[in-house]
Amino acid sequence: MTVPARHGITVPFTGVPLHEHRRWYEEVAALGYTDVWSAEAGATDAFTPLALAAAWTPELRLGTAIVPVYTRGAATLAQSVAAMFQAAPGRFALGLGTSSDVIVERWNGMAFERPYHRVRDTIRFLRAALAGEKVTETYDTFAVRGFRLEVPVDDPPPILVAALRAGMLRLAGREGDGAIINWLSADDVKTVVPHVGEDKEIVARVFVLPTEDLNVARVVGKRAIAAYLNVPVYAAFHEWLGRGEQLAPMWSAWKAGDRAAAVEAIPDSLVDELIVHGSGAECRAHLARYAANGVTTPAPAILGLGAEHLRDALRALAPLAG
């Protein structure tokens, strides 16, 4: 089996209200993008933007990147997945993950415990529930008593696992249908993908800033890196990738409460590795390196642009551009 190459984009688009997304989705499809992948952090939930896309653009494949496994009850999650399947049969992919301790504990007041087991248990529950089984089961991290979907899913969507380090990457390949990766360089992909295994979908959210102003790219890129790579799960990921020494000054300043010094401590070279920037042609060439190293579905997330410039960026990154 060969996993087909796809061309995704991260939605919703910053600064564009959801009710105005129809024309954006239609242009995404016209530009040759095959997928839209929703993110869930502090803005919209993961499902609503895709439900709109399901109705407005039947040619697009829809994916969540990601839905946290902690922040919804098991039955509620199964119902949301089944509803998306009904809205977009055969063109929905479920991306699950732990999210982060910040989102789970600080924002939602839930314990961020046993993340590996929670993801594994959620996959196993969903496999049974979506098939229409009546689920009465005590998993390692939660229990379900007598739940059955009223409308089972005949052809369940693929389940992809957001994974950073080796254990979760192997889980993505063993019990999931592939992995969703994030905050890594094109060269890092060669380290990550072998842990997932062969013939698995690899979705990558890649942060892109289509600008030829190097100073703007570095300023915006460093702020984004500081915001993410000080979160414990991402810090551990980059230590695993071998960047511990490179990032130690940033981590030290951040822990001391000096945010400005933390941002300043980020090397320019790291921005160039983790943030795709430059002209449209340069950005497309950089994204192609991710695909060459094992990513089957790039899902660029456009950084740092107001809505008035976002459409130009979308066109510049398009598969049919150039």
C-alpha cells in the first residue's frame, strides 16, 4: 500500500470569522489544496470549522489536528466523530492527541495524567463505539458503562495520533492509522517517521510565514517558538531531537521570568529550521522537503499575517502556484 500525497492547510484562518469562511474554503479547493485540518487550542473548537466545510466544499477532505483526549467525555467524543462522519462520509479523518498540560490542566482544570495510556484507551474505545458495539469497559484511564451509538459508523474514519517522541509515535503506527506531527524541521521528519512504521499517513502542521523580510520572519518566528517550546511536552520533544544545549539559554531565561531574554536567546538558525519563510516559491520548496522526508499530508499554518494579506499567502503556497 502507498499512502497518497495530499496538500492540506490549517483552518480556521486567523482574523476571518467562521461565517465568512465559505468563500475561503471554495478558494482553497480551487487552488488545489485537498484537505483542511482544524486546530483546537484557544480559539474555535476542532469540529465546527469542519462541519461548515463539509457543507460548503464537498470536494475537500477534513481532519482534526487535533482533538484533545482529555477535554471531552468518551461518549461525547464518539458522538462528535459519528456526526462528522455523517456530515462528510468518506472524507473525514480524526486526529487525536494529549494536547498539553497548559490546555488540559490550566485552562480546563483536568489532570494531565498518563497521557500515553489515555490516548491508547481512547482509540480502543472509539474503535468499539463507532462500530456500534455496546461498550461497558474499565480502561486504565476511564470507564464507560453501557454506551452505544444510536447510529453506528459503517466505514469508520482513520484515527491519527498526535505524537512527538518514540512511544507515542509507535502507538500511532500500532493502534492508529498514522501520526500527526508538529513543531519540527524537515530534517527532523527523518528521525520521527521510522517510529510510526511504513504505509501510514503522516500529517505535519508546519508553521509558515510567506515574507521576504528576514527581520519580520525572525521576530515573529522567535515569538512563536518561545510560546510553544517552553511548554513541557514540546521542551521534552526538542531535547529528544537533540536540541537541549541549543535551547537551554531560552529555557533558563523563561523559567527566570525574563520573557524578552528568552526570545532573544533563540538562535536565528532555529527560526530558519522550524519556520518556513521567504517568497512563495521558497516556501513551497521548503514544504517539499517535508514531503520528501516522509510527510504525506503537509498542513501549513500561516503565521503573523492580517486577514488582508492572508489570501495572498494562501495563493502563494498553493499546490497549483508557480
